Amino acid sequence: MRVTRILYLMLFLCVTCYFVTPCSAEEKEKQTNPMVLFETNVGNFTVELYPNEAPITVENFLNYVDKKFYDGTIFHRVIPTFVVQGGGFTPDMMKKATAPPIKNEATNDLKNLKYTLSMARTNDINSATSQFFINLKDNTALDHRDTSARGYGYAVFGKVVEGTEVVEKIKNVKTTTKSGYRDVPVKPVIVKSARTIEKEKIPPKKVEKVEKKTDKIEQQ
């Protein structure tokens, strides 16, 4: 009788464990990763953020999104086959005031692959604030290599998952020099709004229809 009871308890525990087994890391990531929809004057694109790998960077980015900081800013630097950079200037090239800089999380093993988002910075490793860039190709030179200012790399914290054709459209705009800044779009590419959304509400993909100048992304 005692043996039967022990076997019964063991079976009960096994069944209980089966039903309360948590989701795998991959499933949990899919459920919790924040999504941000960028609406611009040339089209919309959606970004998936990676808080597990870049918690400080994602929190910082979402703070700017929640405060509607990016609304009305422009993509002020466009270099075909390299990056599209934005998040800091108004259409008249006025730089917006930002929160304090954050720690560089470039050691998180995420790579600067095509369509990933990374934080722009100065020569100071831990100087990123609001400016970010979208990689237009696999930029391995921007990945973490060592602890020097140049080799530390740029922290990847997300990726464009919808609307890559809009990123390509931005990539192909004509640029000029404006207010002392090079590679500025002749016609401003303006962020109308940047808002967090649920993954299920990602807008349907629209069917719509390539020179490197530098391998350094400075926060301007």
C-alpha cells in the first residue's frame, strides 16, 4: 500500500511538472520582445527590440519613444550600402536635448547585420543617447572586437522586421551638405511618430519596390 502511494505521488509530481513547464527561451522572447512602429513621410517600418540582450539600451530607447521624443525628428545621415542614421535632429538641423548617455552594450554578441539597429556614439565608448542607425548591410567592422574606443563597437538592440522596402527607399534618397553636416537628405525624411505596438498589430507588408564612405558611426 505504501509503495503504491509513493508511486502515485511520483506520478502526480511528474504530471504537475509537465503542465507547469515554462516556455522555452525562444518562445518567451517571441512573446515579450517590444515592437515599435515608425511612421515616416516616405512610409512605415516596424522594429523588434531585444531587451534580453541589450536591456539598458532598449530601456533607454523606449523611454524616448514613450516621451514621443522621435516625433518630428529626421534621418539626418544617409550613406548607401552603409547606414541610415537618425534620432537627434529636427528638419532645420537643430539638435534636440537628450537624457544622459548610457552604457555601451556592444559586448552582447549581437552583430551589426543588415537591417539591425544600433546606437550611434562619439569616440567616448559610453556616450550614446538618442541617436541610432539602421545597418544597410552586414557591417562587421562595427562589431565589438576589443576595449579600445574604435574596437569596442556599436550596441545592436533591435532589427527592422517589417517595412524593409521603406528603409531601402530612404537609402536611395539624394543627399547634400547642410549646416555643416554631410550626407543629409535633400528632402527631409521625417519621423511622424514612433510608438510601441503589439506584435499582432504589425501593419501588412506593402509591395514596393546601391558606396561606403566611412566605417565610423558618430553621434552628431
